[in-house]
Amino acid sequence: MRAYWVIGFAITAGTIVRAADCTLTVYVHSSPQSGKILWQAEAAASEMFREIVTVQWRSGVVRADAADNGCGIPIEVQIETGPEGAKVGEDALAYATLFGKSGTCIHVFLDRVMRYRTVDMATIVLAHVLVHELTHAIEQVNRHSAEGVMKATWRYEDYRIMKSGRRLAFAPIDVELIHIGIAKRAQQAVSE
């Protein structure tokens, strides 16, 4: 029901920016230990978003004019070693602060992602975590899908799919909500 409200709001707001027409800028703040695994995970995450929106990965300080491409303000990702002070479950690999005063920030717990048996598996899990949390940030809706990358909790079968080299898919409603979220972000960038 809430998803339909969001869809109706986006249509009535008259937004015309499509996700394919802009580039989403994501600034990643990480430690040197994330190195190659992070770079490979970013590439895999970009591929997962490929047919929906282009993602541009950056490091360093967010530039003041970073929202000049029509896709809204950048999203920040903080790669951390653990959830110090965060109220998250023991199995949580990441969380996003969607409505903070300083904007959206995603916190990824690299130590928890690295629990997976091989670097290759940890890389693909990190890619899925980035996609999952970025989707929350773009949609600006705290919801999960019954299947795919936006499930609340991935199960054995989901990890088996990842391990086989395939990627978890987006549910059709998530594709719609990403498009709506991009349009909303673009409208907010213009009005600010």
C-alpha cells in the first residue's frame, strides 16, 4: 500500500527525470584493508544496477557541486570494522541512515562481510550488501522484498546463488521504486 502511495506522489509531483538519464554518485570512505575487495565489489554492484541507473564511485571528501548531474546529492558509504555504537543485530552486514540531517550514509561492516570463506565470496557478498543498502537510500522507503537482493535476510539458497556466480535480482516493485526515488532525488536537488 505504501509503495503505491509513493508511486502516486512521484507521478503527481511531475517528475520527469529517469534513472537512466543520470549518474548516481556514491562516495566511499574506507580503510586500506578494504583495497581490492572493495574495488571489485563496486564493479559488481555497478553491473547489478546497470539496467536501472549508472553508479559512479568516488573516494575522498564529498564535493559541494557533486549533485550537478541531475541525480541528486551523493550518497556516502562508510566501510567500518564493526558496529561500534550502532543498534543493529549480530548478523547485520550493514545499515543505512536514510533521513539523517547530514544526508544518507550507509555503514558497511567489513569484518562481518569477510567472515565468508573466500575472498571471492566476500567480494560478491559485499557487492550485494552495497546494492541492497544503496537501494534503500535511493527508494527512501524502509521496506524489503520477499525475494532477491532486497530480502530482509538472505538465506542459504541466496548465498548459494551468489556463490554460483549469479546475482540476486531486483523485484519489479524495487525497479519501479528506484526510478521513482531517482526522480524524487533529482527534484529535491533542483528545489534546494
